[in-house]
Amino acid sequence: MSVRAVLFGLAGLVLIPLAGCDREEEPPAAPPPRAWVEQLDESSRGERTAIELSAEGLRPDHLSALGKGGEAVERITLVDVPQTADREAFDTAWRSVLPSLPNLRRVTFDGPVSADVFAEAGTPPLTHLNLPAAAMGSSGFRALLAGRPSLELLRLHAPGVRDEDLAGLADLPRLRFLHLIDAPLTDAAVPHLAAGPALESVYLDRSRLTWEGWEELHRLRPDLHLHADLTHPVGGH
């Protein structure tokens, strides 16, 4: 047998086993974090009112299990959610589960989500909404203020919010703490900020308010605790 024949024979032995291996199977979906499962089990038995988790491994489809807690769940805190996660998938998951949590009052979620979801019909009357990585536009912010008179604390990443969108603050009788991140607010927002009847604290990160604007806000509302980025502006306390 020639050397060439031997080589072709060996090549065939190598290629034949590989013929069915040109496509790798997708790995199975990772299970939800163990702490997540344990807390949900406790809430389903009425033994836990707060779901709190550092959620690096949390996926949108895991949120559906929140419904197990039902009426027992009053507070949800999910932090360290990957910012590369699918925003639309998280939106869908929150929309699905919120109506099944009638006693939910406080939400902290630092993953990608559209804050508009929490303004929709069927959402429980939240008092604290903390969404530092949210996508929030002008119309969504207006809807949130109009539909959530129960709010006491509002912290949002709000790059789409404009000065005139803050007019609804005057209609929030309980809102005490307002923190807006990356909202391009100008001095024209000052009268609206001053009109919040229950406001105690205003934090604006990377806004466009001038020092004169902050001074005017302090003049109108000397009772407010004011914070601009990492500093207290002139007149703040």
C-alpha cells in the first residue's frame, strides 16, 4: 500500500467522527440563584416580606417566580444586575409579575428596565421606586407622576426628562425624596422643584442647573436639602 493511500485512510478516520460535531449544543439555562429560590419559598409561606438579593446571576425569566410570594411581598431589592442584560426582556418580566404583588411598596432594581413599566395600570401603589439604571423618557415620567400619588421616594436614571415634565411634582402630596440622574434639567425646572409640597430632599446628578438656579431654589424653599453631584450647592444644607 502506498504512503498516499495510508495518509488518505488516516484522514478518513479523523473526519468521520467529526462529521456530526459541526454544531455545538447550547448549554442548559442556568438555574436561579439559590438565595432567590429560598427567599421566594419563605415568602410563599408568609415568612418573609422582603426579597433582597445581589443578583449577578438573575435573568428576566427568573422574575416570574416572584408571583409565588403574592400578598406577602412588600419590598424587592435586586442589585448588581448586569447592565448587559436584555432590557426588553426585563420590561416584559416586570409587566407580568407586578399585578400579582398587591402589597408591594418598595422596589430597588439597578438592572436595565424602562421605568414606564412602573407607571402602568395594574402596578401596586408603590411608595419607594429606586431605578438608577432605568430608561426614562418624557412621557413616561409624566405618566409616573400622574399615576403614583403614593410615592415618597423617587430615584431614577432620567436622561429623557425635561424641565416641563416636573410640573407634576406639585400633585404628589407624599413625595419627600427626589433623586434624578443624568436629567438635563435647567434653571427652568426650579419653580417645579419648589412646588413639591412634601419635598425634603432634591438630588440632581449631572444636571444643567447653574449655581444661580440652585440659589433661587434655596430662596424659594430654604427647607430643602439640596445636592448637586457630589457637592452641596450654594445655599444647600
